[in-house]
Amino acid sequence: MTRPRTKRFPRKIDFTAINRVALTHLPDLLDRWLPDGVREGAEWVARNPRRDDRHHGSFKINMSTGRWADFATGDRGGDVISLAAYLARLTQREAARRVAAMLGIDHDCR
């Protein structure tokens, strides 16, 4: 007699923990993801790689909170994972896993 298959649920991802660690490494991450950016006070100002952006100014990331916005298009997010998802065109789950892997941290809730 065979056992019935059980549905496997994906593990929960600890988005809060990943964002907390990513925020402490945000300058390095931004230098990697947006290398042409410059720090202006508490913000990283760069060209948006997802559009034909020729000038710095409208795409900004707050270095203290991770909040980001492209004021020319209205695209915005509230944390480092959402920025990674936006830049790489990933889901939030995929972006969280990639950021966790970049930082060498476990992404699962325990």
C-alpha cells in the first residue's frame, strides 16, 4: 500500500531579519547594484537601470531606512528586499533568498 502524497509548503522566509542585516550592508550592496551612484547626505542617488535614465537625481535610496523611489516614474519601495526585487525583476521571495545568499545568512524562519 502506498502512502498518500502530502503537499509540501515552502518554508517561511524571515524578511524582517534579512532586511535588518541587509540594511547594515546597504552601502556595499548599492555599490554593487548601482555602481554609478553617489552618496548625497543620507541618500544614494543613481540612474535607474530599468529605464533610459541619463542623469542622476530622480532615483534615490535612503541609506538609513532602505526606502527607495524613482520620482520620475513613481516606482517605490520600503526596504532593501523590495529594491533588489525591483532591480533584478524578481519576486519578493526570490529577492529575499538572493540577498540572504549574498550576505551569507539563513533566510528561513526557525
